[in-house]
Amino acid sequence: MRTIWTAMMVTMTALGAPPRPIIVASKPFGESYILAEMMAQLLEARGRVVERRLGLGATEVAYGALRAGAVDVYPEYTGTGLVAILGLPPERDPAAVFARVASASMARDGVRWLPPLGFQNTYAIAVRRPTADSLHLATLSDLSRVAPSLRAGLTADFIGRPDGLPGLARTYGIRFRAVRALLPAVKYQALAAGAVDVIDGYSTDGLIARYDLVVLRDDRSFYPPYQAAAVVGPSLQREDPEAVLVLTELSGRIDVGTMRRLNRRLEVDGAPVASIAHDALASLGLTAAAAPLDDAHAGPAAPPPTSFVAYLGARRPAILADTSRHLLLVALSLGAAVLIALPLGVVLTTVPRGAEGVIRVAGMLETVPGIALLAFMIPLLGIGVVPALVALFLYSLYPILRNAYTGVRNSDPSTVDAAQALGMTPRQVLLYVRLPLAAPVIMAGIRTAAVLDVGTATLAAFIGAGGLGDPIVTGLALADTRMILSGAIPAALLALAVDGLLGGVERWTGRRWGTDRR
Amino acid sequence: MSTPRPRIDGGAALRAVEVSKRYGAVVALDRVTIDVAAGECLALIGESGSGKTTLLRSFNRMVEPDAGTVLIDDQPLRSLDPVALRRRVGYVLQDGGLLPHWRVRRNVALVPWLLREPDAEARADEALRLVGLDPTQFGDRWPRGLSGGQRQRVALARALAGAPAVLLLDEPFGALDAITRAELQDTFVGLRSSVAVTTVLVTHDVREAGALGDRMAVLRRGRLEQVGPPAMLRDAPATPYVAALLARGWSR
């Protein structure tokens, strides 16, 4: 065995490993998708193999993955780097901030900030025009006067980060009547519909103009500059300095007008990200304008199908691939959880004390929010399928463990008593009496875990593990409702199917062994 | 251990010597000494909490006494492997304790199967006939599908199928209606005329104790009040408690 392994290693080394694809990532909003796609297509045009991991969780997930070497490059903003990633105090001067962030990131994480792309995308606190007119709002100082009577709809990111709401509260004394956490994709609709009065937009968003919103001026210069730039992880710098050089071709080439136009094509016109990026690179002269678009990236060349059913039909191969990936995630994590939790639950019934403690620890895992658990995994396991499997495995433990323990422990006492009194050994009692009697309860635990797993697995898309969460995350980032539904509906159907199937197995075990026998 | 399997030929003699057992502050048995002769049926009678079930279960080591000794054929139970011992001692609970996921035949064949006897199923059928059930009719049925009386007959058959040296019955007819109980008592009496196995029967029904027991033992708060043939207890009660208990029982 060992010799074969050694021989394989030698052969592999001799042949030389195939070139590793460069992993390009983005955060889950439209502008980040466009910039990442431009980087990816530029690298491909220069002969590199690229793997896309678009729509990663948020700053913690994307930067954590970069630092851990699971991602090679993604677009980030200097202000975010300064305040949210490095935890430094805000500064005003763009050049100073860039220099500060670049040297601190390199020193701390070995991460390199390439020269900025050429535009700033700062937070834009926006209100409806009638609101601004009737309340005479032009600046954030004006807002602080009336904020106690207004409702804010802010991204979760903004609510928490120091250059977000906490900073506004400190600098301007802004306190809203109510704060609601909203996804970027729905903020604008919520504001337009009057569900909230204030939102946090990005200054480059195409929707600010479309909804005729008023952006309130930062009259005390609270915000640091948010210059967009590519951030490059340590391994790419080491392995392929040429590719890093290629990425700098974008530096200084995208001004704020260009970025707004690209965002508007995505957010207002609903054009595919790949064609927006393709056209942008061509018009910058970075790629040949005539280069035909690879079908896989271009999306439908014809105008997208109008009916939802036709849309689903067109996306069927992608939906099937996402569904099978989703099932794989659920099946593997659930299988591993059954293999561990079932024997553990049974063993715990035989220990005099401490069992409840062990089960509670598993229960506490359940209370860790999915995205947080996934974020914790990144330094240890990077991003992709492996950390997703581990997280789903951890979530599946509790229901299986709890039901196995309770089911085996609570099997009918007089049946167990009779079995013992007639000369069964403890092992025989477990094998022939307790386990069969507990089978329906054990199955119910596995069923609960499976249904939860199908739901939680949609979060795996935030760390690039794919599955039916992929179209949901992408659709949310791009405000594409049909794409969201093309993930959400199969996920819901899958949950129902898994529940129905395992419910059948549960009833069968009940008839086969349990108490509802006639 | 290669002890030959005991046959149904009178069974083993039981003896408890100065047996005490307490559960926390509750004294379940207080220095109880009693003999059960081979082939005899001893009826243990007393109120709830008198210690009769505790005494019964000390005969198959389901209860370990705090003090005193229990012997089977003059061998201390402590020197025997409890699992091997229990396979020689039949046991019936009030609600039967049949395994709900096993068919009747497999339930009855339990002890022969545990003893790895090749003819376990044949022995099960034989035991079913002994308690008045037709194996072709009942062997393949599930416990849930049986009436209460049928379930207790199956439990009795299961206790007998391993050809035990001793039979321990814990209120085996207690949960049945009066008519079914009388039928099962008749079956039991008939059984004992063909199979003279040493039997300890726990009951709180004085009439049942009198009808089925060769001797009766009255327990009260963990102490033995009196042991003797039913007629002796009735005619010469040793304590006012025994007198009252028996008077109440027979006047019903």
C-alpha cells in the first residue's frame, strides 16, 4: 500500500501537477460581482485558468478566505479594509488611507492591495425625495434632528461595523425610531414602497437615480474614503507574479461614471454579469472586442425568456446540477452525523452521569447562526465543500443524538425488565429490545436533522460550496427574483420530498418494530 | 459451565435467610427468612409496599439484598452468574412484558433461543399448548393483537418454555377481569398437576393465594407475619393483621 502511494507521489511530481486555477471571488452584491467577473475574464484572456467563487458571505468570509489561501483575489474597498478588517480609526485622505491599509494588510496577513481601480464607492444614506423636501433634509446633520421619528432599513453589515451605524450615532448623534436589517437587494424596493424611511446605499448604485432618491451629504466628513481595489492573497503573489501584474491593468481604469453605468446595466436593465464585464473590458481596450463569449459565461444571448416556466426550463441544467450538489451536501453530512451521533447516543444511555451535558453541548452548536459557524470554519478549512460539510454535520448531530438517547433510554420499562429477568445479557437487551423499540424515535431524529440540513445547506453558497443556495445568493445580490426562486422553490420541494420520504421510513420502522403494530 | 439443563421434574428448592433490603429510607425487606420446597407453590401476599415483589425478585437476582443470603438448591445465588440463573427461572409480570416487535412464537421461544437449543420453536409450541393456546392459531400473531388474558397465557408459556427450575409470578392475573382471571387460574391449577415446578406467586388477592398456593406467606412492611397452609392461616392467624387480612379476603 505504502509503496504504491510513494510511487504515485513520485509519478505526480515527475509529471508536474497541472496548473492550479486562480480563484476569483466576490462579495454578495452586484458591483462586487461585476468587478470580480472583469478580473476573471481578464485573467482568462491572458491564458490563466480561473475558478469563480462569487457571492461569498460578506467581508469576514471573503477576506478570511483570502487570508487562509482559499481565494486568490477579490474586489475590496480601502475604507472597509481600514475600519472593518484592520480595526483602525477612520481617516480622511484617500492616498493616506490606501498607504495605511496596504502596508498593514501586508504586514499582518501577507495580503496585497493592488493600486485602486479608480472610483470610490462610499456609503450613501438616502431618503425619498418627498421626505427630504418636507423635512428639509440635505445633510446627515439635518437627519440627526428628525431621526427619532424615522425608520431605517440597513444592511446587517452596516448595522454592526464601526464605520456604519455605530459611527453615525457617535459622530452625528443619529438615533432612529426603529432599525430593520434588510438585504441589499430589497433595500430600494422597501424604501420606495414606504416600508422604511432611510436606507444605506452605495454611492455607485444605479438604483439611486432610478428611484429618484436624495443622498444626504456627510457634512462632518465621517466616512473614510472607500476606493475600490483588487486584494491579492499570499499564494498567488508567490506562485504567479505575472497574474498579479495582469490584474494591475485594471488599476485606475474604472472611474465613478463607468462604474455607475455598469451597475445600472445590471440593476436596472438586468443584463447578465458576464456580458457586462465582457463589454467593459472590451471598451477599455483590455480584451479584443470581437472575442466571442463563451456560452457558459454569457448566459442566454437572446432576450431572456419572458414566462417564469420558460425561464426555469432554460435554467434546468443549472438547477439539476445545483440540486444534486445540494443532495450530496445533505447526504454526506447527514450520513456522517448518523454514524457518530447514533452510537454516541446509545453509549450515553449506559453512563451514569454526564450524558445530558454532552447532549447539551451538541444542542449549543445548534444555536450558533449558520453564517457565523461557516465563518469560523474558514481559518481551519478554507472555503468550499469541506467546511460546508463540517458545518452541516455539526448541525445534524443534536436531533439525532437527542432522539437516540431519549428513545433508547425510554424504551418501555416493563418490556426491558422482562427481557432482563428472562436472561438476556445487557448487550442482547440493547440489540434485541431497546434499539428496535427506539427505532421510530431514532428515525424521527434523523428526519428532523435531514429537513433542517436541506434548509441550512442553502447557506453553504456563502462559502462557495454551491448547491441550491447559489442561485438564491446570486439572485439576492443581483436583485433577480426569478433566479432566487429557481433556487428557493427546488430547495423547498427538496425539503418536502426528504420529509415525506423519511416520514415513510419512520412509519415503516414503527410498523416493523414499534408500538403501532396491529 | 456445563451444568445440565434442569428438567421440569419438581424444580429447585429456594431459601431466603435473614434477607434485608432498603431503598433509601424505605425498608422493603427486614430480615426475612423463608423456605420454598422443591415443587411447592408459595403464595406471597401483602399490601402494596409490603415487600412481596422485592422478595420475589431477589430469587432471580433482579434485586440484590443488602444483607442475608438467598439460596437455590443450597447454592448461594451470589455465587451464580445472574444471566445463567435467570435462564433457569421463569418470570411473569403483571402486564406480561412481551416484546411487542416479536411474534408470539418468537416471544415464547426466547429462553430456549438464549440457551441455543436447536428445537427452540418446537419447545415454544409445546409451551403454548400447555397454557391452552393452539400454536398454529397463535404462533404467528403479534402481542398487540391479543386480548389481555391471551397475553398473560403467552407470558406464562414463555416462562415455561425454557423448562425452568423455578417459576416467579408477579401478580400475573392482577390486571384481568374476573372471568378471565378465573379461567387463567384454572389453567394454572391444571398446569401444576402436570408440571410440578417450584413456584412463587405474588398476589394481593387473598382468595387467589388460598386457591393456588400450597402455603401462604403474609408480608407486612417488609416483615414476615406468618407462613403456612391457607387453612392454618385462616384458622390460627398468628397476628391480628393476618386475621383481618384473611377475614377480609374470604368474605368478599
